[in-house]
Amino acid sequence: MADQERYVRYREDSKVLAAIGKHVSPMTAQAGRITVRLPRAVAEAAVEAWGRDELDSPGEETHEQYALRDQAAELALIGLAISERGRWEGDEVVLDLDIDSAGAASRASR
């Protein structure tokens, strides 16, 4: 019973987080993109991730596997942005990165 109560509390926490998100969303829409500088090796790896064809269905996944696949997808989207909008400056790429992608990368680094 205690586990069920815990998940009821988590569901309420989720609603509060979503309410905070409603206040954050207008700010991220205004911010839109942030400028980042990435080392060449990192940028090239992201572009490589975008170029992969993975046509097989992942099938049943654990939560950890799903999270890893989600992060790989975020990396691929950053690779797409680099290939479309990146400006190479020496050994770095300068990119106006979507705030959502920047957030995903920041969360992955923790």
C-alpha cells in the first residue's frame, strides 16, 4: 500500500512540475536558441549520429535502455542542426542550438 501512496504522490509532483513548465515554456519560446561552441570531434560525432540509419524497431526496452535511446536521438537532432546551421571556425563549430536540445545535453552531462 505504501508504494501505491508513493506513486500517487509522484503523480501529484508530476502535475506540479507540469504547472512550472507552463511558466517556463513562454520563456523558452522567447529564448528560442542559444549560441554554443563545440569542439570539432564532438560536433563531428553528433553529425555522424544524425547520419545513421537505424531501421529496426527497438522492441521491449528497460527504462535505462529507453533513456539511452532517447539521448542518442537528441544527439542526432543536434547533429542535424550542426549540418544545417553550424559555422566552422577553426577546430570548433558555432551553433545556435534550440533551447530544448541544449537542455537535453545539459541533463545528459549530469
